[in-house]
Amino acid sequence: MPLDHYVTLGRSGLRVSPFALGAMTFGEDPGSAGCSVEESEKILAAYLDRGGNFIDTANFYTNGHSEKILGDFFRASGTRDRVVLASKFFFNMYPGDPNGGGAGRGAIRRQLDETLRRMRTDHLDLYWMHNWDRNTPVEETMRTLDDLVGSGKVRYVGFSNVPAWVTAKAQTMAELNRWTPLIALQVEYSLLARTMEGEIAPMARDMGMALVPWSPLKNGFLSGKYRRNVQVRDSERAKFVNAPTESDFKVIDVVGQIAEQHGTSAAAVALAWLRAQPGTVVPIIGARKIEHLESNLEEVTLTREQIEALDEVSRPDLNYPAPLHGELRAMLQFAGTTVDGEASGVYPPLLLSSVRY
């Protein structure tokens, strides 16, 4: 899908490109797999030239350098108000200070002020909680985020890497108290990471939240670089991750076959599968080189048969109670009678006897 075919993010009026540009690789902090300022700006310019408008980063990416690169770029170009800038809070930027990170009231405000300073702006369009803070009541976090929206420093809010039950509690609390609701969830999601389909994905659809997948190519495994019996030598990420497993390669093989059928990249196929999933799904694409971005943005439309083949080879084992729900749903369909899509009547004895409690 072209970057200028915008979608609304969750239950909101915020319009974003169908692919976000991740800035985790912007900056050359020691120990990171980042790229230079010059290459970062080339990637940014190419994304924007194609109509992209959704940029995602975090306060601790390349130790704050990512946010600074973005701030300098948009200040120099004068295009800040034409993009959706998103960043995250949670990780402690000040070791030794117990309140230097987390999701408490003071910590959030302090982290936001530092982010706004580095990004040279007076507001963020979207502010994510980067991880679940088990030590802070979620109502404190949600009330603080609501206050920040009221102050004008933040426009919308979302969660990242948070359990479904915590997210559901937070969203329900926001709705009952008329606080600012969550409009999106940033989650790990790809053909090689589908377990979030058990709880998080159906919750998000039901509660009006979009999904914004990170690592949609699973550490580059779905980029086309990884093949059986081939050593990957030109990937910085390969230095930090283990090689694909045999089960990974089964998926990689099918992705590669479909890419050949379309004459496109494996990355484009993997991303097209994500975009074909139910609800609003806006993958985050990352790049250390301009050619990585171009490969990710190749346009491809998968056939129904190709989507089904990818679904089957990558089908995850979901935790209880997801398998039970699937089994019961199939049983009810077999039983037949429904009213308005809901099961009616008594389960046949044969079906009841097959259910394990």
C-alpha cells in the first residue's frame, strides 16, 4: 500500500501512513546497530518524499541520539507539523536514580520534558508506555497521561509490550472516568511471532485500538537475507541475534517462494501479510540503509491462497484458553442453530462429552 494512503489509528481522528518509520537505528551510540546522522536523514527524506508521515522512536534509542536526530531534522526542514511524531517512556535514562524511569507521575513528566527538549518540539502526537511498570498502579499512569493530553504536550497515548489484562483494565478505567483512551498497541508481531493473536489482538479490535507491530521482519529473518546453508555477513543485527531455527526456516522458505512468484522482496511479502490481518495493523519498518527502506516498501498484493499458505506454515501454538475457544467455536458451528450469530439451544450430548474440563 502506498505511504500516502492514510488510515486512522484506532478509534481516533489521527491519520497515519500504513507503515510507520522506526528510528531505533538512528544514531551511532556505542554498542548499538545504528547508522550515521547523514544516513538517518536520507532515510527520513525518502520516507517523507513517498508520502510517509508516521515516525516512531523512544527516549532510550541510541541513548537519546535518535530523538535528537529527529528534532534537528524537523527543525531544519520546517516540517514538524506535517508529521506524526511518536516516542516512548519507561526505561531509566539515569542509572542510580530510582525515579529516573518507570510509569509513575513524576517519572513520566520528567521523561516527557527531556524528550521534548531533544526533539525540539512542544508536543508529541503519540506517547507510548514502552513496558509495563509492575510497581506503579495503572490508574496513576493513565491519569497522568490524561493530564498531559489536557496540557497540550501529548495528543494521543498508547501502550507497548503490556499484558492484555493490564491493557484492558487501563482502557476500561479510562472509559469509565472519561480519561484519554489508548488508541494503539505496539507489539511484537510477524509471521515468526504470532502468539499475541491469542489475547492481545482480539482485545485490541474489541476495544478500538490499532496494532503497530515492531520487528515485523523478526530480526531480519524475513528480509530475504537468511537462507538455508547461507552465512549472513552484511547484517549488523546478525551480530546480536541467534540464527533462525528449523521451524523459522519453514516459514522463511514459503515467504521466499511467494516473493519469487511476485518478483518482489521477501520483506514486502512478510509486510503484506501483516497488513492483511484483521483490524488496523500499521507495521513499523526499520532501516540502516536507504536500500533497506526501498525493499520494505515494494508494493505487493497477496492472493487468498498465498495468505492461507502463510497462515498455515506459521500457525502458532496459543496458550489456554485460546485453543479451547477455538474448539468450542467449531463445535457450535457443527451443532448448527444460531440466532444473530450467537449459539442457541442446548449443546448436543456428543459435543459436551468431547469438551475437557
